[in-house]
Amino acid sequence: EGRLPASLLELWRKKGLGFYGEGQLALIDPRIWQPVLDRWLVSPRPTLERIPIGLTPLGVLLYYRKLTETDEDVAYIDPVSKESGDLVWSLDVFFNKFLLDAEDLDLLIEADMVRTARQECGPLAPGEVYEIDQMHLTMQMFRAEKTDALELHRRLRDAVDPPQPQDTPPETV
């Protein structure tokens, strides 16, 4: 309350967290995902709000940003490709137009890949995403498995920059 637009809070109250649009998007609990987002965005946390709000079936993390008093956007981080960027300049436009436009949606959610993963692995349970084996994909072979979304993000982020140990005594020779 007070950090996110009223329209998203109303959606959460009426429909709750979970899958929408034939499993194309999962609304997520920002309290659980905030440390993951903060770890991906390694710059010091600025004064603007960055709040995780959604997850695609392939693990792309969507987040809301309050840029100024009147400006906002919805951005993403793809844990596999390590790409990030802006999608739209309004949360309401994201839900009411972007997600309904097949071309826009396919830029974010590769429908054919999700459909094939669903056929191979079955539908996702809450907290799961499809992990596509990138090595097989480069060989024109498709292989997917269901995995815990939080674990996938942590593992792929740690592969880029392992977490630093806390309060370890210095080693001596």
C-alpha cells in the first residue's frame, strides 16, 4: 500500500497471486522476490522504487519502477540471457494492452517454447518455471525441465558473481 499503484493492489485483492492468461504470467509476492531483484540490480538501491511483480514461465522477472511522482514503467530481467530492459511506461498499459497484444507478448514470452515445454513437462505448479537446456538448444534440440523459480534465479545470479562470505576470519599462510 502506497508503494504500488492501486490497480495492481486491487488485482491482488480480487484475484490473488498466481498464474494468469493460460499460465503465461505469474503474479508473485514481492516480499519473497525483493532480495532476488536487489541481487540482480547490483547498483546501490536508488531512491526510486523497484518492486518485483511477475514471472514468465521461462523465469523472466518483471518489476515495477516508480521513476518520479508521475512516471513509472515495467521492466524485466532475463536470468538466462542476463538481458534487462523496459517494456512499457505504465503499469496499467502493461496489463491492459501489452499482455493482450500477441506481438508484444511474444517478445517477452516465447509462446512456442512455452507450449513445447508444457507438452514435455506438464503444467507448472506455483513457484515453478521451465528451465530450457541452453546447450541442447544451440544444437537445435529442445530439452526442458520444471524447476523452482527462486532457486533458478539464485543459481544463475551466483554463476555470474558468487556471493561473498560474511564475517570470515582472514586466512594466514
